[in-house]
Amino acid sequence: MRTLAVTPEIDGLKARLKATWMAGDYDRFSRYMEQDARAFYEQLDVPAGCQLLDVACGSGQLALWAARDGVKVTGVDIAPNQILRAQARAKAEGLNARFLEGDAEDLPFEDGSFDVVTSLFGAMFAPRPEVVARELLRVCSPGGTIAMGNWTPEGFIGQMFKTFAKFIAPSGMPAPVLWGTETAVRERLGHGVSGMILRRCHYNFTYPFPPADVVEFFRQYYGPTNRAFASLDENAARKLREELEALWSSHNRGGADLTVVPSEYLEVIAIRA
């Protein structure tokens, strides 16, 4: 375990990111994503008794599935309110899982502590990807598995991020969706692994309400969308809403009163050297 020095600029960026992910209600938001999180976890075939770390775990959408299977689970997230919710959910089910506030760029664990290290649409949002990659490799034991799910630039969520970029000033950090490109993943993780499988998959956003209501759902409960709308004046917020509604409607496969939108992500399965 080590503590990294950070500049005032990075410190400020991390504080803004923390506030962003604490906004809304990620636990409520993530409930619609749990089944695909389960599918992502189950294909890893993690044996009971293994030590699994879920980085940027949210309120436990992947970690709790693993704990239910008898895996020894640890989850870390930058947002303390999400950690509290994950802890409450684990306690309510009597699960062997611990959840800690923590930074993906400075994980509070010794080298080689975990057999499996996962991050599903989480660590990709940290501001220094090369530091994240180093930490994921560091805490994974030799021969262990690192598994990530990262939105691609071309997929639906990548397109949604492009829509936000028309209205929101750049953050100053590398685009998170670069984690969804094969080239970037190989550059960041390749030196520390003995093998890597990269596969483009789809995550299904399914909601029992129409696209316009999905946009409002994201605005209320998904931190980045919540903060984006809050930063805009009334006219810009209206235009952003219109563009997002059009995007969701154009990709919807569910009909007038049901929203079903698949979004491409890059699945990363790597074996620690």
C-alpha cells in the first residue's frame, strides 16, 4: 500500500468528481443495471472463497452478486454515500462483504492482495488512467484476473457523452471512453499481464417507461447527468434535454412506453503476470 502525492489541480478535480458521484441516487439508478452486472460477473467463474476487489463499486451492483456466491468481497468507491448504501445492503442480507471509501488511483491495500480485481464502468472515470492501471495491477496477485467493462467511444453511452460535450466545458482529464479502445487498454495494462482477452459486448438499458422519462430518470438519479443539468441555464438545459430525448428515442428498440437501448462496451479480461 502506498500514498501518492497529488497536486492542487488533481486535488480539486478529485473533489469535483467526488461531488459528482455523490449527486443524485446511484443506488436507485443502478438497480436497472443489476442483471447485466450479474452476467458480467458470472462469466468470470470466480470460485467461492476467493478474494475479490471491486473498484468504483457504487452501491454494490457487482460486488453483492459475488458475495452471494461465497466470494470474499471488498468494494471501494470515491463516494461515501454509495459505500454506506452498499454496507447496508450487505448487512441486510448477512453477506461476507466489506465496503470502504477509496480512490482507484491510490487503493488502500497491500500488493497482490486479491485473486480477482473488477471494475464495471467505474475506474474508467478516474482522472489519471495510467495511475489506475498501475494500481489495478499492483493489488492483483500473480496469476489473478483483472476484469473491466468500459464504455466505447462508438457505443450509445459514448454518443451520450458527446452530446454532453456540446454543453459542458472539458474536464481537463483524458476521455474516459479511451478505456473502451483496444489500443489504450493494451498500452495501460499490457506490460503487467501474461494474457488478455478483449471483446466488444452490449449492456442493455431497459426501463418500463418512454425515452423522455429515461432522460428525466438520469437527470434525477445519475450523478454526472444530475450535475450537468444543474450547471446549465434554463435555455441550455432545455436544449440538452431535447438532444438527449432524441438520442434515446432514435436508439430505442422497445416501443412507445418501453425503452430498450443496447450500449456497446469493451470487456477486458487480463491475467496478471
